Amino acid sequence: MHTQNSKGSRAMLLLASALVMVVFCLSLVEPPGSRQHTGYPQLVSVQDLPTDPEWCPPTPPALPEETNLFAAFSATSAYAGSQESGQTGIITRPPIRTIRDKDPIYSAVAVDTRFDEVVLMDNNNWGLRVFNRLDNTPSSAAFTEPKRIIAGPETDIQFNNGLYIDPKNGDIYSVETDTGDKVVVFPREANGNLKPARILATPHRGFALAVDEEKQELFVGVQYPPEVAVYRKGASGDEKPLRSLQGESTRLSDVHGIALDTKNKLLYVTNWGHVSDYRIAGTGRFEDPSISVYPLGGNGDNSPLRIIKGPKTQMDWPAQMAIDPDSGDLFVANDIGHSVLVFKGTDQGDVAPTRVIKGNRTGLLNPSGVFVDTKNKELWVSNFGNSSAVVYSLKADGNVAPIRSIRSAPSNKVSLKFGKVEALAYDEGRDQIWVPN
């Protein structure tokens, strides 16, 4: 019994010795003093804490309520406390080393076909990067410089994912997933650290965006509790949705992508299969990932018209989705499958994709965003795993090399993909730090 208690105390001490501190940029392990201050919050640093069980630093002053994440993270201190007292305090010592990734992590992509520009959502550095549509990073180059970057405290961009570009005026819409609960809208030529032209408050954990231009309606896909909320396209502030698709009968589960078929009046939704609603006890369960199909005007607790679901589909964390209105093809960024799956809009049940883009030549690594460019007959895919966006023919299939690629890091880059770190553990046996996201 004594031996077991000693091991438990030692394990607790090891865990306590690793302190998570969110800092301004997430790259590889760097010594103290080499860290460059870039102004964007990200990741993890490790500090040794005193081993005296009676030690506890002084209680820190409370942050003002209006302080946003940028202001909170700009402090050089970290918080710590003892289990015995329950008090917390501030540690101002620099970290021993820092694990961080300074390169972009691209969660979404959209093309402005009128101005021949492509916009990439940088989930890591909290910004939007704009490139020329025909940019193509040479194999010898480390990266391609963007034309413009929208980023900084004034932008209200945080853990943003969904992305939409107005086809007429080039306005850029982006939805925040975790901390901001909002859609921000910028004019096409926006650049630097500037306020959005418009902000719309949305449900917590909005992930995907789509717009019905004919009806001027903005669709927001929400992860949890799962929902598709529909607003006026020009809505702002605390304006309420026109309608909302949600409820047990919808079979929505951890929504990550939406696509609109305005020709056939259909709404397509990708679901991860993690079913839960904190408002209803006993609703938690796991199901297979799926694509559920609804009437475009669906409202309330409506059952889907049909569902694409099952092992033949190959779906594994299906993320953003896009539809080719001419062919009816559905393109799905298949995150953990490192692939793009193509289904027919009329598919139902456990069906295999009609095409799969996958393999070592494709440049795909944790793809999370897709965009169908009908004007130029191209398919764009953003990669969460290697700081890049790749372009294919709309008819691409198999292990094919992209027509072009835009890289924001060296070609052998593998992103750390920390996202939003909320915990940390040390594995003594393997001498590894485990970081859940």
C-alpha cells in the first residue's frame, strides 16, 4: 500500500511539474530568449514548479470582464496553485522551453472567382490569408507570400473555421468555433489589424458556412448541440435566426460541413457521429459519420430525407463539404482519411464514393476544407496537417498530383495541430508529453 501511494504521489508531482501556458505563437522546441513575439495567441510552454507542498504564489488580480483572449494572452505570466489551499497565483519566470508551431494551419478555403483570389482560414495564427488564385509554390521555395493578411486583436478572428466569399462584392465571411460565438464579415480588400465591417452573434461552436444567394439566407452549421441556424444574409448583432434545424429527429451529430443545392432545394450536412445534447439527459452516444439530407427550408426537429452512412462510405471525421451544381457531385474533405470523397447528391445508405482522391502524390494531409470553383473547373482543398492548399481538376480521381499548390511552410512540413490546448500529461515510461485537443 505504501509503495502504491508513493507511485501516486510521484505521478502527481510529475504532472504538476508540467504547466500549460498559452503563449503568442505556437514552432518546434526553442530555448528561452529565442521566442519571437508575433502577436497571435497559441500554445504550450513547460515550467518547473517548486516541490514544497506548502508553496503557493499570491492570488492574481482578476482580469476585467471586457478583456478578450488577445489581451489575456499578452501577459507574460502563468497561473498555478496548490491542491491544499485551492489558491492560485502568478508565475513570471520564463519557460524552460516552448513547443509551438508558427506556421499556418488551414481549416477552410474559398475562391473569389471574380477577382481571381483564394482565401485561406489560418486557424493557428488566427487570421485570413489571401493569395492569387494562380499562385503555385515552387518545389525549391519554402513558402509563398500572401497578398494580404487579415489578423490581429481588432479583427475578432479567433478559432475560426467556416469561410464564405460573396460572389458579387467579394465580402469575406468567417465563423468562430469555440470562444467568440460570432460570424465576422470583412470587405474584399481588407488588410491587417482592422475591425470587421459587421459581426453577427451565433450559437456556440459554429463550424461551417453557406449562403443561399437567391433567398439571401446565411446558413451556420453548429457542432454542439448540433444545429443548422439560418439567418438573413445581412444580419448583424444579436439578430435571431429565421429558423433552426435541430432536435433528436434530425439525426444531426457534431456538424462539420454544410452544402446547399439550390437547384433541387436540398441541404446537405456532414456529421462526425458524436451525438449529445447537454440539455437532454441520456442523449450521448456514438454513431457512424454521415451525410444527412434535408429540405432547404427545413425547420425544427425534422427527420432527414435520406442519410449516407456506413463503412463503405470511408468517412472518417468528414469536415467541410461543397457541391458542384452542374454535376450534383458532393465533395467531402475526409480529415482522418487524408482524402477527398466524392458522392452523388442522390446517394443513400451505405454506398461507396464514386471517386476518391487519396495517396502519396496528392499532397493531402488532414484535409478539412473544400471549394468547388465552377468557373475554372477546379477543386480546392485546404490541409490542416501541412500548411498548404492544393488544386485539382473537378474530375480528379485516385492518387493524382495537384495541378498547383500553395504552401505556407516547407514541403516536408507536418503541423503540430494543437488547436486549443486545455490539458497536458507526462508519460514517464516513454518520456513524452501528451497534448489533447
